Amino acid sequence: MKIKYSIFDRFRIPAYDKSSQMQTGDLIFDPEKCNGCGTCVQICPGGCLLTETTTKVDILSGKAKGGKYGVPHVVQMKKGATLCIACFDCGTACPRGAISIKHNFNPGYHFKRLTQTSDMRYPKRG
Ligand code: SF4
Ligand code: SF4
């Protein structure tokens, strides 16, 4: 269904954690392909990836060493709301092609015009 926006939508700010107003990003990690290298956790600009065994802070500080960090997941800040903006930096950097987008970051109201749409294509490693 195509949503029609009015002039008033330009002045409305969607609530980040209300799924009716803001769809945050979500990803699928293929455990068969992922080798737990931690690259995606390190580079995520939203800081929203974690694994069962370590955090981004532990990886960057050197506290967690060895490179077998487990399969990451996107942390939910609230039910259905993550900090993922679906930029796909993680998927582009993943050496195993283990990440795909489940759904995009897609705010309602006027922000929708400034962000991704479902038509957007993500860069892939060659
Ligand atoms: S970059 Fe890819 S292989 Fe490495 S931990 Fe992330 S999903 Fe797994
Ligand atoms: S898509 Fe971007 S914000 Fe979302 S987890 Fe990957 S790097 Fe982080």
C-alpha cells in the first residue's frame, strides 16, 4: 500500500521505539557461513551487534582475543526496535557473505524521504 504524506508530516518526528512509526533494521546471519571473526561487530557504526561470547568493547580493547567470537546478532533495545540503520557496512565487510538484510531501517513521516527504501540495493563484495 502506498502511503500518502501531507505537508504536516514534514514536521512530525517519529518515535524511535514505536514500530508503528519507525521500522529499525534487522539482519539475518547464516551460521553455516559465519566463522565468528568479529569483523562485523567491530565495524558496525550503530554498535548494535553482539555475540554470545563477547561485546564490541571487548573486541576493540583486546580483552577478547582469538577471533572466534561466535555468530553475531542484532541487539533489540526494545521489542522490535534495534539501533541498526541497515547501512549494510557489516554485510559488505563480512568475508564470508554470511549477512543479509531481513528488513530495512525505514522511519515514517518526513524522515522516510531522506532514508533508504526497500528498492535500495546494497553493495556486495566482488
Ligand atoms: S563478519 Fe561475517 S563471518 Fe565475521 S563474525 Fe560477522 S557474520 Fe560472521
Ligand atoms: S547494517 Fe549497519 S548498523 Fe546494522 S548491524 Fe550492520 S553495520 Fe551495524
